[in-house]
Amino acid sequence: MKHLALIAALGVAALPALSPQSVFAGQPLSQLEIQRIHELVGDVDLSNLSARQIAVIKSVLVQRTDEADKKATILAILKER
């Protein structure tokens, strides 16, 4: 069963149409997402984010990981600017 899950995950990762960048491409952050980011990392400037950064942040917010992982990932994305 683990092999099937791995194959499925690799297949989905290989499809560019299902990547977070394409799913969330062109969609600005909603007020709820901005509020959630501020709850996680504090008051940060979100004005100059690229489309790719927004897409990755959106995908991080919906992942089922703990808050510390989300915070670390979002802070790393914000440092890329």
C-alpha cells in the first residue's frame, strides 16, 4: 500500500497542472489568508510578493502540518524577497 501511495504522490508531483503554483496562480491573498499569516508570523509586509510566493504561501496554509512548520515555511518564503 505504501508503494501505491508513493507512486500516486510522484505522479501528482510530476503533473504541472496540479502544482500549487498553477492551482493558485494569479489569485491574490484573501483577507482571511492575510489574517492567518499575521497570526502565524506577526505583522509582516505582504505587499511585494511574487505570484509564486503567493501560491506557495496559499498551499502552506491549507496543508495539514503543525503551526511551527507553517510559520517556518512562511518566514523562509518572506526572506526570499
